Amino acid sequence: MKESLTRLTAHGIAWTAISQLSNQAFLFIVTAILARLLTPEDFGIVGMAAIFTGLVATVNELGLNAAIIQRKELSESHLATSFWAIMAMGILIFGIAILAAPFVARFFGKDIVAPVVILSSSGFLIGSLGVVQGSLLIKGMLFKQLAATEIGATIISGTAATVMAFAGFGVWSLALKGVIFSFASVVLLWLVCSWRPSIHFSLESFKQLFGFSVKVTGTRVVNYFQANVDYMVVGKLFGAYSLGIYSLAYRLITMPLTKISSIVTRVTFPAYSSIQDDDLRLRRGYLKEIAYISLVTFPALTGLFAVAPEFIRVIYGEKWVSAILPLRILCIVGVVKSIGTTVGSIHYSKGRADIALKWNISKFVILTGGIFAGSRYGIVGVATAIAIVTAALFPIIQWVTNRLIKLSFREYLRALYPSTSASTLMLLFLAAYRLLLHGISWQNDFFNLISSVLLGSVVYFVTLKVARMRVLDEFFAIILSTLKPVSLKR
């Protein structure tokens, strides 16, 4: 069983990686096109609406998706009850969105925000139809099928948004993109998942799941406010243009955070749940998890920090240059969060969602104070405040998490040493190289960007190989092992 679970987890990580990285590559191209066709204000308006619709997303599922994945004994009654409860919540939330939209628009002083909120919220109502099916695919570790649905929905919605932007739909091409994604996802999920809801609702089954899910939902709500208080402050104090600039910078640092860290954490939650009483295996799995995540996110964010000026000008254009400094500051946040997001898998798999809830409440209070203090210096001050608070608080929650599985900080830091040392050396090489480039008359942004990326990649991988750090070989060995067929029987 141990070997089977390891292979199954590796197989799941591989297919989730294929899904997330393919989606991210496609969305990167789509976003670059939209950034040139639309204005920072268009992105800012959608960002204002997203502050409300993001809250809708956190409560729409009632945390029942996590409860389905975590629960060892699951019946048809649990599934059918979850489906109808989520649907009822979706209808309720959509009604609330219609009523709340004018107030959201008034808060930001932009009338157009109201219809954008209503349109975007309809996507969550549609998405409710596929929550249970998606949860079953994750619980069964059927990530190949899940990858197919996500890639398909991303291509459909991204293509539609691009066509609409070319056709002159403006901000509506961004708003409709999410709705189209939800619709396509539901259709594809129902095609690949054979489960269908029966007309059944059990209050007892709901109570059994809700005892865990309510803590998950509470954590998500607090985490949402924690993650979006900066958007609220920037949008309210500085307007749609500044929010558009800031949101682009934040989205760039969350690419490796949400699209790479989630590749692993999405798979490890069901895997850890199946061995939740075995601390030794949890420690081993967790140390490999953070080692492999940092192997990708640390150099990606370090490299982005180094090439930020050329990256913004070449990919997005001169109208986005104000995002360069906030982007560099937020890279620090990305590095910490890329490994910090892994603690949730441990908390939930151990049935300790209460830890995440209490922690996120405390962090929200501290972070909010820091952001308001930093806002005196514009979006750069906001970014700096987030970086300082994130870096200062990270060791505390990590210590708490380590205690849950009896993991020492020495072992934890040892797992991060390869990626940290190689990324640091890469940054030093890039700093020296880019200093030399200033003396070359024919250099330009495109050349600087491409040559820096190539040099940084070579330095990073050569450092890992020369230092004989086994983590790189292990990482590629796991990737190769996933090419072999794997049985879904455990």
C-alpha cells in the first residue's frame, strides 16, 4: 500500500502539473494579449468586482468539497446531500450578489462595477453544479480526468475572452471569461465523472460533513479577507488605474504560488488524509513536498525579481512600467507563500482545520494594520507592508505545523537548502551580468530578458548538479516514474 500510494501521488502530481502548467502557459499568453488590447483601468474594474466575487467563491461550496475529500467513510447520502446543499447556497449567494452589487459599486465610486459583479457571480452559480464531481475526482486521485476538464475549460474561456477583446467588448471580455470557464468546467466534469445526484437530502449526513466543513469555510473566508484587504485599500484609496497596476504585479507573483504550489498541495491533501495517523510517513512526504515546490518556485521568483523591468516592458508594454517596483517587492511574498501554503494540507489531513482558522484570523488583523500603515506611500508601501508581515509571521505558523507531525526545524531547513543556495547563487550571477550589460551600447530589453533567463537557468541547474544535491535527481526520477501505468486500486 505504501508503494502504491507513493506511485499514485506521483502520478497525480504529474497530471496536475500538466493541467496547471498548460493552463498557466495559455493564460499567460491570453493575459499578455488582453493587457495590450485593454487598459489598466479595465483590469482594475474587474479587480474591484473580484473583491466581492472572491468572497462569494469562498462560501459558495460551504467547505463541503474539502469534507468529501477528507472523510474516510463516504456514502451516497453524503454526496447527494452535498450537491443540493451547494446548489441551494449558490442560488442564495447569487441573490445576495444582485442586492449587494450597487453597494460595491458605490464603495469604489464606479457604477460599472455593479453589473460586472452580477455577471461574475452568475459563474459561481453555474459552477455549483460541478463541485461534487470535481471533489470525487480529487478524492479518487483521478487527476488525469480532472486535468482534461481544466485544460479544456481554460482554452475555451481564454479563446472566447481574446475574441471578445478584439471585437471591442472591453472590460466585458474579462468579466465573461470567468462565466464561460465555469460553464465549460461543469459540462466537462459531468462528461468525465459518472456520478449523478439523486433527489435526496439528509440532515444527519449534512451535519456529519458540516462539522469539518464549517471550519474550512471559516478559514477560507478569513483567508479571503486577508488575501484581498490590499486590493480593497488600493482600489478605495487610489482608484481603478492603480488597482490595475497593483493587481497585475500580484498576479505575476502568484503564478508560481497558485499554479505550482497547488499542483502538489492539491494532490497531497487526499494522500495525507489517507495516512493521517502515521506521522513518520507524513514527515517524509511533507519534506519532499516543500523540497520539490521550492525547487521550482524559488528560482522562478528570484529570476522574476531580477528581470522584472525588461519582463514588464517586453511582455506587457510601457503603460505597465509602474508595476515593476511593486512586482519586485512582492516576489519576496511569493517565495514565502509558495512553501507556506503547504501547511494547510497538514492541518486538514490531521483534522485540525481549527488551527488554520485561528491563525488566519490573527494574521488578518496584523496584516490589515500593516497595509493601512503602508498605504501612506502608495502601492509600493502596500507591497512593502505585505512583504514585511508575511516574512515575519511565517516562522510562527511553520513551527506550529511542524509540531503536529513532530518535525524539527533543522530537518525543515535542510529540505529547503538546495533550492535556496542555488537560487541565491543564480541571483548573484544575474546581478553581475546585468551590471555588465549597462556598458554595451547595442543591448535592448528583449536581449537582456532572454539572455538573463538563459544564464539564470544554466547557473541554477549547474549549481544543483555540481553540488551533487540529490533533490534534483529525485525530482526527475519521480517525473519519469509517472510515465509508467499505475493502478487505481489501493
